[in-house]
Amino acid sequence: MKTLIIYCHPKTAGHNPLILEEITATLDKKGEEYKVLDLYHMKYDPVLHEEELEKQVISNENKQIQKLIHDTEKLIFIYPIWWGTVPALLKGFIDKIFTAGFAFKYVNGRPMGLLKGKKAAVFITSGSPKIFQVFLGHRYYKGMTRDILGFCGITSRVFHIDNAMKVDEKQKEKIRKEVKKGLLWLN
């Protein structure tokens, strides 16, 4: 599989579903192979249970997801910014999937990313304008791109659809442009 899409939004209408629709339509048109993991539709359990943490027990579902990530070249994340970060469901997914021994390891006390050679396009939506990111030091971006994906060795870039309060033609055009830029960057 060439591309794995990790989608995290409960709504079936709005900005995030339009981003997903635009991406899948473009990939279909190009004849590119992809798979979508819709975390809400899957009813993914984001709770990191004691045995998962203490004994590093990984469920069969999570092992299958890790295999999908291992076997893919490109990742696409689609999610809204809530309370200045990723939705709790996505954070739980990251905690349970990007585990030591799979996504990273420590060598002589230093972390080493194990997912090198992979690229990720991160599509985020926010109600606020992009200019707020300048004042916040791009913290919406850094948490995912540097602190998570970068730590695991994945090269990533954020594509931000801002002012996402209502879907109108201007917003649809913004989505089309960001998706085009993101998919071009991935290739």
C-alpha cells in the first residue's frame, strides 16, 4: 500500500470530511493505492490500558495498524485542532500505535526514529486564522510534526485550513488548494 490516511473527526459534513473527500478523489483519479483509517467510524479505543503500558501488550488490531504503517510510504493525517492540540482520540491512537520498538528505540540513551524514509502530510483545521500560529510559535504544528512524527523519523509538513467556521465556496477552494499542495509535497 502506498498511502495510509488517518482520519479523526466525528462529523460527516464540514471541512474535515471535505478534505478527506478531496484527497481520496484525487488519489482515485491518479490510480494510487490507499487505505483510510477513520478512527471514529472504527470506534477505536484510545485508552492506554495498564497492560499495554506496563507489559507492552499490543492488541491484534494495533499490530495490524502498525503493519499498515510499516508497509506504507506515505501517511496523511486529517484532524481539527481542539484546545490547541489533536483530538483526544487521535492522541490515544498515537500513544498505542507509535510504541517503543516499533516507532522508536533508545540507543545509548538517545532516541532513534525507526520510521525513517516515510513522509506525512498533516491536514489540520482550525476556527482561528493562521496568523495566530505565529504568535503561538507554531505550537499546533510542532506537537505533531516535531514531537511525534519527527521523533519517530518521519518527515512531515502541515497544511492548515484556517477560519474553518462555515463551509462556503471560499473555504472549498482553500481546501482544494491545500490538498493539491499536500499531495504534491508527498510525491
